[in-house]
Amino acid sequence: MTSGTDKLIDIHVVDEITVVEFVQAKLYDISTIDELECAFKVLVEQLPTTRLLVDFHRVDFMVTRVINLLLILMRHAREANGDVYLCGMNENIRRVFVLMRLTQIFVIYDDQAAALAELKR
């Protein structure tokens, strides 16, 4: 399955885990974030699975509004007895999550392969 906004995210399912991969390296302008918000709303409405893995491996920079969207996505997943996991963050983005203590809310894996291996258990 691929999102309707192909230029922002790619979505596919691996062993009952919905993998969401950001396509763009920079998530900062208002129109991009608005489109991302719409794509996440569609994802929540059509959630193929309740466990989501959001992969940041292509992202170099993002605004904090993306974090808000992730928190909303997590709330919806948890309401459906699922969860949201993150992976593939570069050092700078991961540092923001650590400084904001979001590592107490999200489980963050180094890469998609490590995340999928752990989540399949």
C-alpha cells in the first residue's frame, strides 16, 4: 500500500506492522506539514494494522510540529490497542527526542531492520 501523497510518505505492511517511511529529507514548510497531517489522518482512518513503525532514515531536518503529528498518531494507535515505534533517526533528530524526553514515550530503534526484528518477537 502506498499513500495518496506519495511525495511525503510511503506505507507498506511487514508482518502485521505498518511501516511509514518519510520520503522527503526536509520536513519544515507549512504546506508540507499540512499535507503530512492529511496523510496521517488518512492513515489513521484506514489503519491496516495497529502497530506502526515510522522510519526517519531519509529525514535530515524537521520542525517540531512533526513531533505533534507523531503524538496524535500514537494516541490513535494506542486507542486501537496498538503503538507507534520510531527508527532511522540521524544524530540531530534523535538528540531532539532525547532532550524533549520523548524517549520516555516512544521506543526508538537504530534502523528499520532492527525494529522489525524486535517487533516480530
